[in-house]
Amino acid sequence: MTPTLTAAPVLSAPLVVGVAIAYLAALFAVAAFADRRARQGRSVIGSAWIYALSLAVYCTAWTYFGSVGRAATTGVWFLPIYLGPMLAMVLAWVVVRKMVRIAHSYRITSIADFIAARYGKSPLVAAVVTLITVVGIVPYIALQLKAVSSGFAVLTGPAGAAGGAGAAWWQDGTLLVALALAVFTILFGTRHLDSAERHEGMVAAVAAESLVKLAAFLAVGAFVTWGVFDGMADIWARAQTLPGLHDLMRLGGAEGSASFGYAQWFSLTLLSMLSVVLLPRQFQMMVVECVDERHIRRAAWVFPAYLLAINIFVLPLALGGMVLFGAGSASQAETFVLTLPLSQGQTGLALFAFVGGLSAATGMLIVETIAVSTMVCNDLVMPTLLRLGAFRAQAGGDLTGLLLAIRRAAIVGVLLLGYLYFQVAGEAYALVSIGLISFAAVAQFAPALFGGMYWRGATRLGALGGLLGGFLVWAWTLMLPSVAKSGWIGDAFLTHGPFGIAALAPERLFGLAALDNLSHSLFWSLLANVSLYVGLSLWRAPSGREASQALLFVDVFARGRSAADPIFWRGRARPDALMALARRLIGPEAAAQIFAAHAHTAGVADPTADARLVDAVERRIAGAVGAASARVLVAAVAEEEPLGTADVMEILDEASQLRVYARALEEKSRSLEAASAELSDANAQLRTLDELKDDFMSSVTHELRTPLTAIRALSELMVDAPDMEEAQREEFLRIIVAESERLSRLVDQVLDMAKIESGHAEWHAVDVDLAAVVRDAVTATRALAQARGAEIELAAPSTVPPLKADPDRLTQVVLNLISNAAKFVPATGGRIAVQVSADADGVEVRVADNGPGVPDEDRDTIFEKFRQGGDALTRPPGTGLGLPISRRIVDHFGGTMWLEQRQGSGACFAFRLPYRPKKMEETP
Amino acid sequence: MTTAASPSRDGPAHPKVLIADDEPNIVVSLEFMMKREGFEVLVARDGVKALDAIRREHPRLVLLDATMPGMSGFDVCEAVRADAAVSGTCIVMLTAKGRETDMARGVGAGADAYVTKPFSTRDLVQKVKEMLARDSAA
């Protein structure tokens, strides 16, 4: 029941190598695809999912193999490494978003660049950060190499290869792995220089890798939990019987102490919290490669969820391995992910697990070395070359090739250093311990970086002091002991202190022995770091450039990329010199782009044009060579005036005034726009009114001219013919009188209409009995109707409830309706029926006749002005204004007037007035 | 009606004139004027009837009101010009609308003259006579 590791089946080396190479080739294809799409402008990484997955580069081979190992030896101690990042992501929206905004605003490409730019673009700060990174990250790189090569050994050779006959060969194999990865990384990250800004292919490949390693780890975990054992409960139950395993499940101190290890939990959680942002690869993915700040929001829960998922099976794997292989196998637990499937004869699954581990390792190595090589190139090599005057010697030459060469060399160099460390210290320490050394190194960036983002008073001197102090303490208390423990240097100083001074013993500094060595180192290094940082910052005031950069960083959200942003630069620069510089570093096309954009936004008269152009060029160059080197290069081609703190304040003041002006101007232009819109609305309204008036005038003119024509023509004819027959003359005179009457009636009604329409009509609202009004009107028109042979029939109650209205106007309406009806009744037997009825809401009046009725085609227009019904020949003279005026009067008192749809012959006009109108019409 | 192949060949002594207007009192005055000048007078009360009369009676000249119910004077004018049998008819457009756009419309429709109401009876008679004389000479 307890198969030994040596019994595991073995895969052939060429097969494993072939699969690894095929996998890397597939990754490369993903990257090439993403790069091609990016060049076409159809980016594949513009998704919050890809961003979140790319953050999972945090999970390296250390996670993949080391977590199980740590769980097997120390129980739940693997957890803080993942709790930290989860906590950190809670703050991501506040902190990481600010970092992303700063990095994008000032084209920052690495963590060294970020910190150096904050402290006055200091090359020295950049160099220190880079050195700390290189020294701190080398063990971590060694760890990945170790993971890949030992995984390879487990799959292909007898277990415990380190002690076997093939050991020498496999150590050379590690070198081969390092070199192969160097080539691969060079292909990935440094094919062209614009990659200094974004590596879309790399991001896509890393996201793919994150999926692969998660899938592989889950596959192995599921296989062991449900394939080998009978679920988690089964593993748990069987693990209880193992001696010593019980202790692992307690949250006690690591070295068997029974109390809860508060200090260690705290320091591990803090460390991982910091490293998820500060590790060069994390900074690269989280800040530099972030394409959209909004992605951070989703990553804040997807990334922790990923960490949770990849940790689910850590304990089952550790316990299951120990149950299967015996408690003594804990020291080999780091390869459980491979050996467990192998022991069950699942070579395919083991190979998949190896690919997952390879994925984790290569992802980390690629991103880490690209990030570190950028830092080495921009912050160590370039400044040195600048100092040596190397660029002036070959002035005018294109430097992009040189930059690429430096980066490639840096990649090879970093990987070889990792290999070297692997050779020196790799066998002595477990994977997890190696990783923590690196974590503690990058933790030294925290005060300078986070302090710089929120504390304006922090200075370059403080940052330098803090970084160096923290780093030295770290090296003494953590790095050196790790080297010493590997036996490469004597370890006597560990126990007795240097030169026998016990107080300086690296792991018990000043006698502090209560902490484990990691917490101990973290405590002292961060104490030294923060004290020096704060103390030195307070000691001396910042220089002008430091103060200006502090403002740009701390207040990054307060400033958009508007023309009113302050430019902290004074001096004179020749545009052609700037152009030449830009061309050498970023190529002619991109250089021309800067100048075109500048010419577009800045007018010739802009007094700050010089400074703005210089700033644009410097920011752009910073993307290629880093902020510090860019500063030196620009300073070399421009005549600059030194910038004092007072100058900074002055520039800031000018900028804020400018912004006030800009805002006022914007406001004014907005209100002008609104006014102009109002005016144009009013104009359109006037034009419509004008057209209406024009139409009305045209109609009125027409109506006036018609009777005038008859009057004039007949009068002239009578004047010209004095001998006209008497009968003829009489007829003519009768027509003239009738047309004159029509004319004056028309004039009256036009004036009436105009008054009503313009709102100048006088309205008297008194209590009116509509039945009485109608009765009077019928009496008044009875004679007229009889003259046309028509009878009026009135059906009305003696009285109806009173309305508020003008009785004269209502009389006008009723008279108009009755006289209209009288015009259309047949010559004999004409009948006009007038009816009044009251209900709860109002009074209705109907006037019906037995004439020809209103033709269907006229129904819709009967209430329009100058629309007269009937045939002109038979129609009695009218003006075409009676109905429109009547309707407006009814409207005015809140009522309605309409033409009733009737069966049979005759027209029926009706109107209704409410007792309580909803609203009096103000104007018609 | 069958005696003349075309309206212009009617005897100059009693040329046939059509009055097309929907205002009865204006028709009275026009009819009196034309008869006094010795023309043979026809009357139409709307556009459709006017077009019928023109096609049937081939008047030498039409006094055509622009705004009539049914078919406007402009439409009648266009229809006459488009009809080869009567396209040579002289048309005098009478209108109570004095806007330039209305004038343009009348000329566009192909009227020979455009007279605004109210008109001078003497001028109108003069114009009609001249037109008939020119028409006969042609």
C-alpha cells in the first residue's frame, strides 16, 4: 500500500523535452497572434478577464510545487502568501488605480522608473532600485530554474536525482533551460523597441499560461482527491492516523511552538501583500501593461478567486502524498504534483502537470526578466553610457538598436545570474524559503513608492537613505545567512556575530531572538527603511524638481491632460535639436507624431509652447529610456534654467490661474451656446409666425380684392355709360351696395380675429345663462331666417346653470351659427333646429339645418380661416372668418366646438362650455 | 362650331370670349364689358366647366380667374397649353392674389397676360382687343 518513489514509471527525456518545446512554441504563437492584432489596432488584451489572468503570473513554480511542499512540512503556512494578495486587491481600486494613472501619464515603464521619477527623476534612485531588484530577484529566478529542472528529473530519471549518477548532467541541463528561456524571452519581449511601452503578445501569452497552470493543478488535485482517494474527507480521515501529521493542522508557530504565530502570520501576509504590487513582474503586469483602469475593478475579485482556486487542492495533495508515500516523504513533497500521478501510472497526467509547472515557471521568468532587463538597460547601463559621453560621440546615430542589444544582454545576464545562484545556494533551501527572500527584498520599495504617492514632503535623500538602509539590513539578516547556510561561506558569524560581536548576529540582531528569521529580517529592515526615509525627508527641504514631481504624482487625479496642466520646465530649446533627439530614441515616425500633435494643440502665440514641447518630447523618450535618462538627455540639448522651489510654486500658481480662466471661458462659451440655441429657436418661431402672417395677409388681401373688383368694375362701367338702362344701373348699384357691406363686414371680422389672435381682445367674464343667450339670438335672427323662407325651432330649458363667460361673445357665436345655417337651408321648407341641453359638467348647444350639409372633403378644414362652404354661385356672401372666430371664443372659455357627424342631410354645428373650465386660455 | 377648323379662323367681328370666375358679381361686370365690345360671351363657374367649354366652344380668348373651386385657373391654363386642339387659345389670367410668387406661377402656367384684381375696365378691354388683333394678324 505504500509504493516508494523509485517504483514510479519514468518517461523518456526526448518526449518530455519535445512536449515542453511544443508548449513553448504554442505560447509563442499566442503571443505572435496578439502582437499582430495589436499592430492592426484590434487588441485582444482589452479585456478585464485577460488583465486579471495576467496578474496570476504571481503564481509561479513556487506556488505550483512549493505550496504542497510547505503544506507537507508546516501545514497551513502556505496560506498567508495568498491571503496577502487578496487583502491587497481590496485596496486595488484606490492604490493601484493611482499607480496606473501616474504610470500612464508619465510613461513609466518599471518600478525603478516609477520611484526615480517621483524623486526628481533621479538617476541615482533609479540605479539603487534596480540594483536591489537584481540582487533580490536572482534567488527567485534560481528557484524557477530549479523547479523546472527538478520536475524534469522526476519525470525522466530516478527520483532523488540530485544524489544520483546523472546529477552532473542535469545541472548542465539547468543551464540549458536558462539559456533556452533567455532566447525565448528575447523573442517575446525585445523584438522591437516600441515594446518599451506595451507587450501585448506577452500579456496574452501569460494569460494563457495562467489558464494552463490552473487547469493542470486542478486536474492533478481532482485526480488525487477523487481518483486515488475517496474525496477530501477520506484523505483527512486517513491522514489523522499518521504520526505527527496532527501538528500540521494547527495554526501554531512554525518551529513546533504551541502558541499561535502571530508575528509570522503578520509578516508573511504583509510581505505577500506588498510583493503582489512591488515584484517587478507584478508591477509590469498590474501597472505598465494595464490598458484600462476600469479593468482593475474586475481584477479585484477575479484574481483573488484565482488564488483561491489554485489553493483548494494544496492540502489534499500534501496529505494524500504523505499517506501514500509515508510521513517521511514530506521532504520530497515539492514534487508531489508530479510523483502522485506517476505513482498511479498516470504518465499523461504527470506530463500535463509538468507542463503546468513549466507554464508557471516560464511565465514568471519571461515577465520578470523583461521587467528587470528594462530596468537594467534604462537605469543602470544607459546612465553610465550617458555619463561616459558615449552618445555625444556618435551623435545622430539611431540608438534604438543599441537599446535593444542592451536589453537582450540584460536578459541573458539575469538568467545566468539566476543559474549561478542555483548552483551556489539552490540545493540548500526549500523553494518557499527562496521565494520569501525575494519578497523581503522588494518589500524595501514600499516606503519610497507608497510614501511618494501620498506624501508631498518625501525627498530624494529620504528615499535613497531608506532604500539603502533597508536593503543593507535585508542583505545582512536574510541574504547572507541563506548563502552561508548553503555552505558557500563560513557560517560562524551566524551564531557568534561578526568579529564575535553577538549583538550584530544576522538572525538575532540586538538580541532579538523571539522572531523567526524572516519576521526578524523584515522587522529590522523595514524599521531602518522607514526611519531613514521619514527622518531624512524631514531633515532637508526638497529641491524644485523633487517638489514638482511630488505634485505631479500626489495630485495625479486632480490634473487631467489638459492645456492648463502645469509644466515644470523653464528655459529655451531648439525644436530641431529636440527632433533629432526624439528621432534617435523612438524613430522618425513617432518623433514626427509628437511635433504634429504639438503644432495642433499649441498656437504659435502660445508663450509656453517651448516648455510644452520639451515636456512632450521628454515624456515620450521616458517611455523608451526611463524618466531619469530622459531628463539627462533633454537637459543636454536644451538651455535650461535651474528650477527652484519658489519657481515650482509660481508655475503651479500660473497653472491654477490658467485653469480658472479656462473653466470660466468654457462656462462662458457654454452659456453663449445656450443663448445662441435659444435665439435660433426664437428665430425659427418668428419665421413660422411670419409665414403664418404672410399667408393670412395674402388671404385677407384676396378676400378684400374680390368685392373691390366688382365694385370698381361696375362703377367704372356706369361712369363710362351714362346712357345705361335704368334696370341695369339699379342692378349694378344693388351689387355695389352688397359688396360694400361684405367688405366692411370683412374688415370688422379681420380686426376681431386679429385682436383675438394677438391676445388683445377684451373678455368680460360674468355669470351667463346660456339658455337666455340662445333665446335672444334666435329672436334676433328669426326675421333673417324667415326672409330666406326658413323656420327656427328652439328646444331649450327655461334656464341652465350659469357659466363664467362673456355674454356678448357667446351671442356672437350663436348668431354666427344660426346665420350660417340660414345661408344653406333650401329655398323652400328650410328648417333650423337649435337645441340647448345642460348636464353635470356643462352646457351644450346644437344648431342643425336641413341644407346640403358639409361635403366630406371639407369637414377637416371647415374651421380654418377663409374656408367657405358651399358653391360660390349659390352661397350667400360670407367672409370665411365666422367659424374660426366662433371656435376661438369657445376655446377661450374652456369649451370645444365641433361639426357633428350626421346621418342624412344637413349640417349640425355644436359647442359645449364647461361650468368650471380646466384653464382659461391665455392666448389662442 | 364645325365651321371653323381653328379658333383663330373665327370671324373677327364676333370673337368668342369665355369668362371663367366663381364670383358671380365679377362675372356680371365682365360679361357686361365683353358684350358691350361686341364679343360673343360664354360663362363658366369653375375650372372644370371652363376647360370643358374651351374644348367644346374653342373661344378665341379666356378671362381666367386663378382661384376657383375644383380646378384652379393655373391648372386650366396648363391643361389648355398641353392640349394641341386648343393650345392656341389666348389666356388672360385674373387674380386677386398679388404676390410675386403667384405671378410667377401664372406666367409659368403659360398665360398670355396676367391682370390683378381689382382691374381698370378700360385697360382690360384695351388689352383684350389688342390681343385679339395680334392673334388675328398672326
